[in-house]
Amino acid sequence: MCYRGQPLILQVCKDRFNTDFDNASPGVWMLNIAILTLALPLLAALLFYAKKESTRGLLLTKPFLSALFVMTALVGPHANPKYFIPVLAGLLFCMAGDVFLIFFSSKKLFVAGLVSFLTGHVLYSIAFFTMTSPGILALIVAALCLVMSGSVFAWLKPHLGAMLVPVVAYISVITVMVVGAALLMGNEQLSFAGRTLAFSGAILFYVSDIFVARHRFIKKEYMNRLAGLPLYYAGQFMIAYSTVLL
């Protein structure tokens, strides 16, 4: 039986996903609906100001939109503190990174944002690896991710200059994070919906960072923001909501 009238990413079939969304009270559902309702126009405004390259506009939208994915993690019930706490900490570091990257042209603030996101990925990795159960599919996905990361590095390397070491560190950590999410996906004792949200969120985050790298090192154009920002925020909201289900 599917639950109707809920946000799209939460409209999953109870029988198929083997989880119980009724653990959340009606108040929690209303809060999640309100959060996503606020997030959509904020994302639209963020994309508008990104196109205009308005620092003021970004400051009026991006921090608030990022705060919403933190709220998503906070409002629900949390059955597993060992998963919830590092994910919440990771979300907070990513929110800080979002603020730093508003000032994209500043090398120092870009590095500060890189470190913030790197820390967020480390915390996500800790959360994911506490819940892992290796399987053949997970190992295949992990291998593909390693190949993809190698390809991305080869693509970026001629353009990195002094940023070579920080970028290598970042690619390594985000790859480990996605591998952890793939291994978590293999743990069939956990909610299928929760595993799917965590894994999908990690993948979307990974892909969004390719657009960030392209914007910073290859070609600065609005298309990077138009594609990358929705992917990034969708990924973060998925990871945040996975804390309710895992």
C-alpha cells in the first residue's frame, strides 16, 4: 500500500520497502512537508541568484536552504544514534561548506569549503561503515566508483596546479563515502527505503561535486550550477531523511 499525500521521495510502497513510516507522528509528517515546501522555492531562488552571480542573493537563500536539510534530520525519530549523530554532524559541516562556497572566487574560502565538505564526507563514511554488509552488487558498485574517481582525477589533473593535493584528498574521501554507502546498501537487515535514500543521496552528492569541480577548474558557466545544485540538495535531503529509517 502506498502512502499518498506525502513528499515524492517519501511516497514508497510499505510492502516493497519493508519499513514502517507510521513510526513518525502526524506532526513529523507535517514538518517534513513544510520543509520540502519551503525548499523548492528557495532552490529556485538560489538558481536565479547563481545565474545573476549575486553574492547578496546567494547569502539570502543558500544558508537557509542548507539549514532545511539539517532540520529534516532533526525532526524525525532516530532509532540508531550511531548512524544519526555522525550524519547530523556531517550535515552541519556541509552547511558550513555551502556558506564558504558562496565566495567561490576566493581561493582561501574555497579551500575552507573543501575542508568542510571533506569533513562532512568523513562523518558520512563513519555512519555508513557502521551499517555495512558487503554483497556482490555493493562490491561491483564500489569498483565502478573507484574507476569513475580515477577518470575524474585524470580529467582534472592538468588544471589543478597548487590545488592538486587538496583535490586528491577530497576525491579519495568522497569515493570512500560512496563505497560506504554502496556497502550499506548491501545490508538487507536494514530498511530498504533507508538504504536506498542513503545510497542515492551519496551518488547524487558525488555527481554534484563533479559539476563543482568543472566550474572551479575547467569551465565556469551557469550550467554547472543549474545541474549541480539540484543534485546536491536532493542528495543531502535524502541522506538527512535516511536517519529516520535506519
